[in-house]
Amino acid sequence: MSREIVAFGGFFGFALALTIVAWLPPRWSIFDASIQQNLLIQGTRVTAVIGILSIACSAMIYIDSNTRQCMATSHVAYKQSFGFDAPPYTYADFEQSDVLIFVGSNPCIAHPIMWQRVMQNSQDPTIIVIDPPKTETAMAATIHLPIQPKSDLVLLYGLAKILSGRGTSSQWHTQSRTAKSDVLRKLYPEHPYVEVNPVDAKELGIDSCDRVMVSTRRGSLTATAFVTSTVPPGSVFLPMHYPEVNRLTIAVFDLHSRQPSYKACAARLEI
């Protein structure tokens, strides 16, 4: 193929692509948040058409768009975390959520349309920004956590460990979900542990990392003590991830869902 034909083909493809873009309805304005989702869908189609025409009408062997390149890392993260390549939220969540957390993001400047939705939230949400610099979004936030650069994984892994092992999220199917993640399986301890209030620990002579016996009317187990104020005096906490923990509690089932409770029972703690 001569250079003249290649040049003509490339020019023809470029001109045709510009013509298609020029035919887009004027109402497709990126500043109109009400039609942003439609714009994203149609914009993706236009990008695909431009790519096909560029390959078919020019000497291009391969073409890729910035939308795919800049989302490559997100695509991998979504697939590993959720099993599918799609954000686990909608634009409406920005207008309805009580708490919004932005990690390393400055949507006030980088995503102004999305930030408009945050500003339209009538719930007076708590906005938490986790970012080393004090960005425009951080200045508008309720809480700004200026963590050290490259320390975000430490923070996120710590939060994941608390949510998956402390019981602050629903425990009905926690293990059946988190056990599928190699990362989360490495976060919680291999053997059971029990959280003890400092007041109770002092009275019983228990220190963190001591091996203690937890007993109920249904059985007993040995666990590692963890002295913390996250539990009130007179109470202990054991994650229900471990089968031996469930054997200590009351196996009461919900009449409708048949879900076991495994939530609470009387217990005795001794060294």
C-alpha cells in the first residue's frame, strides 16, 4: 500500500469520525448532570465507532482509548474484589448516603459533575477524605486524614481486618464472602482470639497474648486474649469466623430465613 493511499485513508477516517461527533445532539452537555449516565453510554459507543473507522480506513493496526487505559487498574481491582468489572455503587448514592469516603481523590476539581451530586445531598453527610495533601475536597470535608504517602494500604488493610474480624459489619455470611479473598484470609488470625475489657483483664490478671479458657454451658475453647476497650466491662467478644466459637453459643434459628443466630450467650473467662 502506498503512502498516498494510507494518508488518504487516515484522513478519510479522521474526517468521518469528526462528522459523527459533530452530529451528536446539542443537549449532550457534560455540564448537565441529569443526562450524564446517558452521555457516558453514548460516549463509549462513539469511541468504539471512531476506533473501528480508524482501523478500517487507515493503516492503524491497533487503537485504544484513554477511557480504557486509565481504568485498567480499576478493572483489575473490581474483578479481584467483586468478581465483575463495575463500580459497586451508583451516582444516586452520592446524593443519598450518610457518609462519603474519598481515598486519594479530589472530586471537587477532578470530577466536578460528581461533586455537584455530593453537594445536592440533603442528608448532611459526613465527608471523610483520606489524602496526604489538603486538597479542595479535603478543605470541604468533615474529616481529613492526612496520612503519610504510601501508607494507604496499611490503613485499608487495618480497616478490612476490623470489618471482617471485629464484627462491626453483618456476620450472617461474612466468612462465606471474605473467605473467597486471598488478602482477607491472611488478615484474620489463624486461631481464635477473645477481646477483654481492661477492667476485667486487670481483675482476672490477664494480659494481651495470654492463653485463656472461654467456657459456656455448651462447651469451652482456648483463645488468645486481646485486651481492648472496644468491649464494655463484663463482656467478651469472639469472632464467629471460627467453627469452635459457634459451638459455644446458642444455635437459635430464624423462623423464616432459617439463619442461625450465633450472637450472644453467657460465658466464663479464666486463665
